[in-house]
Amino acid sequence: MGSRKNTGRKSNNNILLVVAAVVLCIAVTIIYFIQQNNDTTTVSNNVLNTATEDAATEKKDDNDVQVIAEGKSLVIPVSDISSTASFYPVEVDGTRMEVLAVADSEDNIRTAFNTCQICYGSGRGYYEQEGNVLICQNCGNRFTVDQVEIQSGGCNPWPIFPENKAITDDTIEISYDFLKESKEIFSNWRTQY
């Protein structure tokens, strides 16, 4: 009789061990597939993010940069100008430059190079707009759009005065010669460090 109880207990213990082993195997398998799925999702997300970054980089690098050759001009349509600054990337003799144009509070069109007269050599001396203010990304100085093209010198956008451009009712033209004379201020522009 005693041996029957032991055999029954051993059978129950063996069944419990088998069930525990099966549950453990199932749990390990589920964890493995979840991990694989997460890795695949991570890889998929990384691939998607990389593709998105590449597309953004392509868009940024191919941001309608106009190559201005000798005898040509940057032509800015007046119809493009508003109180939100428009940025016009150009390349002159291998130097990347950028011109900004904006309408002031009285709808006068103001133009400047998108670089700071003091911070241009830092690599971060360029402007981004916040409301009606342009902010130097190097020193943090702030200038209203009404101040653009008014001052020469100091830590403000490098002005492009009326004598440096041709203005009609429809366009603003900035010549290759003037752009070429000014390209030195962009020699370290927007560099990474």
C-alpha cells in the first residue's frame, strides 16, 4: 500500500515537472518572439528614421540652392515677401550663402545676408525667426524685422542696402558681383562643431 502512495506521488510530481517544463518552454518562446518582434520593430523604426532623416537631409541639402554664376543675379519675387522672413540659399564660386528678405511693419521690404555682423566667423552666426524677431543662433541677440537693413555694424543681420540691389515692382535682384564680394563672411557659416 505504501508503494502505491509513493508511485502516485511520483506520478503527480512528474506530471507537475512536465507541466512546469512545458510552461517554462512556452514562456521562453513567447519572450523570445516578443524580443525578436521588438528588435524587428526597433530595426524597422531605425530604418524608417534613417530614411526620414535622409529625406530631410536631401531636402535640406537640395533646398533649391541657386548657383549664381558670373553675369547672373539672385532674383527674389516681391510676391514672396511677407512679415515671415524668406531665406534664399545661393552658392557663389563654391561658397554657400543665404539672403533673407522680410516685410517690416509698414510693408517695406528689407534684405540682409543671413549672418551676424559680429558672430559670422563662429559658424553659428545666422538667424531664425520667432514672431517678428530674428534671433542670432550664436549670441542670442534679437532684432525686430523693422531693424533689418537699417543698421550697419554691431551684432545684427548683415544688411543689403538699396545701392547693392536692383528693385522693381516685381523683383529684387542681387548681382553675382555683390554676392562674390560678400562671400568671405560665409567662409565658416553654419559649420558643425
